[in-house]
Amino acid sequence: MRLPSLKPKNVVVILKKAGFVEMRQSGSHLTLTNKAKKKVTVVPLHGKEIKRGLFMAIVKQSGLTTKEFIKLI
């Protein structure tokens, strides 16, 4: 399955659908947390699309599988 290229704002929206809430923002990096799963993930809010390696790291930090994440799009 080919991974979609997403902008950071879209990734934040998807993570919020998965139950994450904004915890804090330091510069251009937004920290989101999911208290039910006890997971924390950081999303850089740069204007560019998120590349595959960083995208996979965010998905892994969130505790979701790639298929679950893509299903929330």
C-alpha cells in the first residue's frame, strides 16, 4: 500500500480524530497526547508535506497501525 503525502495540518486533524488532544506547542512543533492510550507524539508544523520516514515515525508514536491511520483520512 502506497502511503499518501500529507501536510502537517492534515496529520493533526487525523490524530485528533483518533483521540489525541493538543498538549503544547514549542515553536513550530505541536505536541499531542492521548491519555487513554498513554501516547505522546510530536508533529512539526512546517509548510511542506511530511516525508515518508517522519510520517511513519508519527504513526508509530501514536500507537496506530498504518492501515488504521489511513482509514481515518
